[in-house]
Amino acid sequence: MTHDASAQLLEPLRLAIYRHFADTGRAPTREVLQLELAVGPDDLEAAMVSLAASRLVVLDGDGSIVMAHPFASVSFGFSVMGATTLYWGGCAWDAFAIPHLVPHEPRVLIATTCPACERALAWVVGTDEPPAGSELVRFATPAARAWDDVVATCQQQRIFCSQACIDEWTAARSEPEGTVFDLSTLWRLARGWYAGRLDANYQRREPAEAAEYFAAAGVPSSFWS
Ligand SMILES: [Zn+2]
Ligand SMILES: [Zn+2]
């Protein structure tokens, strides 16, 4: 396949992966993608590597799809249960984004545990208004460094019971506080961030370029400035 032909496969491949995740909650296999896109394994792998380089999918060492934000194929601590589909959310932000992104699941049960005390936490999250709750969100990594190790970044975007649990967690690891905000802010952050991801010709929004969006959502500037 020529370079141009491989480039032309990128957007159909991206769409196939995202729509499979949206429809089923799972990553598509290579066999499914080869059939759907009518391509051979070598061309598929070349396109997959390009897609990962463009930060539209995250692959592990074996080439398996770990994430296609906001979807994940493994646990990042958040289950997202819709009426017919069960998802892994890629972090607190990603989990809250799924009901806004997937038209057939506008209302979901998001469940997690507090990293510090392991208390079970759950909210029904819809598209009309933020869920009630006094829990706090902590992002350990600023937006500008999110893609240095995006799996680690997402693993550390969690929801805690309280400031006391965040303090206990960070003190035990000698970590800085990071950025802490409430559930309403998380909901506003998640609401429009991935808009368009299930549609053709999507342009990825770079966190580093998105200060205006973060400010409008009310996310503290320690995350994005
Ligand atoms: Zn706790
Ligand atoms: Zn994430």
C-alpha cells in the first residue's frame, strides 16, 4: 500500500474503533477491523501505528488497544453502566464523558472506589445536570504533560471521598496535591470535550490548546495554565 493509501485508511480505522467501543463497550479485534475495512494485516498495522502516533488510540507493548479516549479496554478504576452497554471509563474525566458522547446511553451508573480508603462510590450521570455529591476529583498531572505517559495520567485522574482522603493519599506517596475540584466541574469538563469523536473528520483537541475550554468549565488553572 502506498503512503497515501495508508493515510486514507486512518480516519475509517479511527471511526471503526470508536464506533465499536461506543456500540459494545469493547475494543474491536484485528480480525473485525480487517473485515470491516477490507484491508490486510500489514496495512492495518501500519495505520494502527499512525493512529497511535496521532494520539487517537493508545496501544500496549503487544499492540492491543488499551484506550481510545474516553473508552478503555481495561479497568482504570471506573465502570460506566448504561441501559444496554457496559464500559470501562479511561479515568474520572473519561467516565463522565461517555453519557455525553454515546447517543444511546445518555444516562449511566458510574462506579469507582476512593483510592485512599476504598469506599465504594457511585453516581447516576446524565446529560442534563451534574450529579449531586460532595466527593472531590484529583488530577495528578497538568494538561501540558498529560501525554508524556497517558496511561499513567489517566490512572491518576480519580475521585476521592473528601479532602482528608486526598491529603492522606498524597502524604503517603509524598506527591504534590495536583488539581482538585468538585463533581459539577468534572461534569462540565467532560460534557463537550470529546464532542464529534464518533463522527467523520474529527480533529483532536490538544489539551495544551484548550485553556479557554478548561477555564469555562471552571477547572482550576493549576491543571491548564
Ligand atoms: Zn476515601
Ligand atoms: Zn482519561
